Amino acid sequence: MPLPTAAITAGSLIGGWQVARRTGVRPLGGVVLAAGGAVAAREWRRRTSPAVTAGLVATYVAAFGLSHPLAKRIGAWPSVLAVSAITAAAAYVASDRHSG
């Protein structure tokens, strides 16, 4: 059964933020983020074209980067949830729905 990359990406964005926030160790949150991104990228590489994989990886990285300035405008939780939802939707549309 294929791994649900939408759940992996959303979970690792939210989980990475929570690990960093609760431990006070930002690099530890980065480990969660990187691990989730690596698992998702492996699945995308197996299921999709190199161009789609690159686009999804770019979306994931951009979501992480965008969450920081967005948090200053709308708050941390809303920001992380918003970028996680967008990333999950992109993963589902470009990869997951085709592999089920």
C-alpha cells in the first residue's frame, strides 16, 4: 500500500514545529521536517515524474519558509495549519490520488 504523502507532509510540518516549540531546540524540529520531506520525496520519486517530484519538494520547502512570516501576521497555529493544508492538498492532487 502506498504511503499517504499528504499526511506525511502535513504531519511533519506540524510535528516539526511542535517539537521545536516544546523542546526549545529548533534543529530537532528540523530533523522531523527533514525526515518527513525525505520520506515524501522518496514516494513522489517512485510515483511521479522528476518535474512533479521537484515541484512537490519545492512546495514543501516553500511552505516551511512561508510559515515564518505568515505567523507574524496571523499567528503560529493558523500559519502552520494553513501551510500544512496547502502542502497536503498539493501532495494529494499531484501524487496520492493517482496511487490509491
